[in-house]
Amino acid sequence: MPRTFPSDFEIRPIPDWWPDIFPFFTRCTPRVLVVTDGLSFGSADFGLARFLAELAKAVPAPTITTQVHNFGGWTFDATVTTANYDQIWLFGSSGPALTAAEVSVIATFMQAGGGMFATGDHLTLGKALCGDVPRVRKMRDWQNVPMSIDRIDTVTNPGPDQRTQFDDQSDDIPQRIFPMYYGSGSSWTVHPLLRSPLGDIDVLPDHPHESECLVGIKLFEDYTLHGLNIDEFPDIAGAPLAPEIVAWSVSAGRYLNPPGSIVGKPPTNPKLFGAISAWDGHRVGRGRVVCDATWHHFINVNLDGTGAVAAPGNNRNGLRDTALNFTQDFHQIAQYYRNVLDWLVPWNRRWCRWWIDLVLERYRFPLFEEFVPLPDPHPCPWDPRVALGADVDAALERAFGPGFADQLVAAALETADLGELAEYVRPLASDDEQLGKRVRTLVDGVELRRGIIGSIADALLRDLPPSPEQLGKFLRDDHDDDEIARRVAAATREAWDAARNHHQETLKATARMLG
């Protein structure tokens, strides 16, 4: 039996004292523009109400603006800039195509660091809204995605009645996806989009005709549509920074007609296809991009269920009841939404994650009991930094899933002008690894990461009051966003100096032993 949770369940509950300190983090609130050209934002089958409700549970909660393209005259105009929004989510269906002026607005937004999410469905659904957007156009198939025997069908499991049928897309049995894993040795993690304290996210809602995500072709070519000239995939280490498939799925549906219905589909040719693609534009000073195979992973009919069998949060007769329980699969899918939100935040907001996540964990179990500042005088030796970092790393893993500290450290290294070290610390594949050449050193990357995260935690948390109830007054007296970034950069450089001294002495001792 699947695990079930109350309808108000939160993977990472917000503490009672959070509202008292949130005013100090208003600059951290993600500003999201959600645009569709055919779906609704309400509770209808093809609505996005359930998705929007789950997205709003992020910490800090985003401000969400919803618009229907070309409805009431709304288009992408001069107001759509990084001054007003941090990220854009496109749910393309069947509206008119973007104009050249609108594509220019979106391209400028992405070049300035704004995040972009895009999805559509079968045939050419989504092409008009998304098919000409830079980078997005090559990260998903926007052309004539078939609905025939060659369709992409993920309703591979029969429902509780043991019949495989169209309406099973609305039951509580999701499709299995297969995340890519990154790392080496005993340190393997999924992409940040698929992390969860409930376990790696390996499910999505299923649907009988999806599209597929791609890694793109001819990435070296500039974007030259609509009179623009954009370096679409800038070089890194001498080659275009490519998108990657972060999760795969399997198409292999087989259908019987439901009793009393003419709705049915023939079996399809099995295939493996890309379910989610991602592009880390932060590495080249651009906004990040995520594409998804279909918006059926987000709409009510697939999340709540209105088919032959009740889905999580849905009665058998199709009437939605928000008081019902939800399965763990549902909460994993909802966590994927919030992970996308977090990953798309522009690079100039990275300090928010260092501060909010570390402060919240400081007053939770186990750090509430285990956090002990680094010993004086400073700078202290390397080993205590690693020991504190191991505790902080474990707390972050408990809250977010394995590998979370990795992305905090990678951003800190870049902020401290030590970005070249990031490839040795994070388990995500380096460019040399992508070329088939493993980066190997005698320095333990996990230990190095823990020493850095321990130093950052000490710099940000050592002066905090012992009780969270006192935190509001502390922040009123001593809160400076720029100071946070300076502390992180200084602590990172100090940690690297300590690591370098430690490993130089270790190298000398090793050389003596080998000699």
C-alpha cells in the first residue's frame, strides 16, 4: 500500500516563528510569471489549480502572476524584465504564435539571468508559445509529435481493475521515471530538480501521448530568428554548454477499450525518451532553463484524477475533495515543482539559499542540539571545519535530500572567485568527465565540500541567538544582505586556505612515507 499523508502535509514544515523573520527576506521571494495560451488556472480538468497550490508551498512562498497569452490583449511587453520577474513558466497549448517583439523580450529576459520553464503536449501543442524561444526550442520536440502507434505513451500500468485504458492517466499509479545520477565512488546524487527528503523523485503523472525532451543539435549555431543574433549555447571549456536529460521515461502503452466506451488506443512501439531536460545557464552568466515532456504532468486531470479509478485527493465519482489524503507519489511530484522553482532563481539571489536554509536548519533537529561554533582563535585548523560540515551536510540532506550542500558550496566558490574548484567539490559531472576524462586528485571532494560548508555555517550561524524566538530582534539590529554575501565569500576563502595548508602538510608526510 502506498504511504498517504494529510492534505496539508508539507515535506519541510514552516516553523511557527518564520513569519516574524520573513520580512527580512522579502528580497528572496521568487517572482514568477506563469503564462498559458489554452489551459486554465482554475479547478477544471485542464486547469493548473493543484500545481499552483503546491508551488505556493515553497519557502519562501513565491509571488505568482498568471496570464493567458493574447487574452484581453496581454502579450510579452516591456514590463517582462528581470526587474519585475525572476522566472517565466510557459504552458503552451494552441494560441497564436509569439511575435518577433515578444521573442525579443523573452530572449532579453533569459540573457539577463531570468529562469525559464516550458512545456506543451502532443502534435504541435505548445509550438506557438514555446517553439521559437531561444534554447527552449532545442530542448524539447515542438513539432508534429504523433498520436498514432508511434506516440509516446506512459500509461504502462493497468489500474486497480487490471484493465489498461485511457482513463488510467487519472488513477493513483504514476509513471516511473529514471533519474540520471552524478558523482563517483560512494557519492552519487540525482539532479537538484529531483531531490527530496522522501527519496529521489522517480515518478510523474502518466499520459497516453506525451512529447519528449532533447539535448539539442547544432548547439554551436547562433540564434538568428526574428532578426536576433544570440550566442544560444555559449562555450565553456572550448565547447557549447549543452542541455542534459536529467530524467528518462519509457513509452510502452497497451490499451483495451473501457466498458461502454469507444475511447481506446492501439499498443505503441516501446521506446526510451527524455522526460525532463535542463540547462545550467548560471555557468555562463545566463538564466537556467527547464523543459518538461508534457503539461499533463501538471494539470488537475492527472493530479486529482477524474477517470475510471480515484486518484490521490479525488473521489471515485470525480468530485475533488481537498480534505482527502494524498500519496507519497503526489508529494514527490509536488516537490519536483518546487525544485524547479528553486533551481530557476537567478544567480544574484543565491545568498538567499545560504541564509534561509542554514538558519532554518540551525533551529531544527539535529543542528539545534549539535551545532557548536568553530574553536577560537581563527583561523582554526581544517579538521574541526570538516567535522562541523559533516553535521551541517547531514542536516541539509535530511531536509532536502542527498547532495543539497553541493549546490550551496558550488555557488559559494564562484562568489569567492574560486569557481574553478567547483568541479572537484560537486558530484555533478565536470566538462572533462563529459569528454571521457575523469578529474582525479588525492583531495577527497566530499571532505573538501564539508570543510567549506562547515566554515560557511560557522560564519553565518555562530552569532545567532540560542532561541529562534529571539531571532526577529537580532535581525532588526544586525541584518545586511550584502554582509551575508561578504561573510560567505570570506569564509569560503578561509576554508580553502585551511584546506590547502592541511593537504600540503599531508602531502609532505605522504612523500616521506613513500620515500
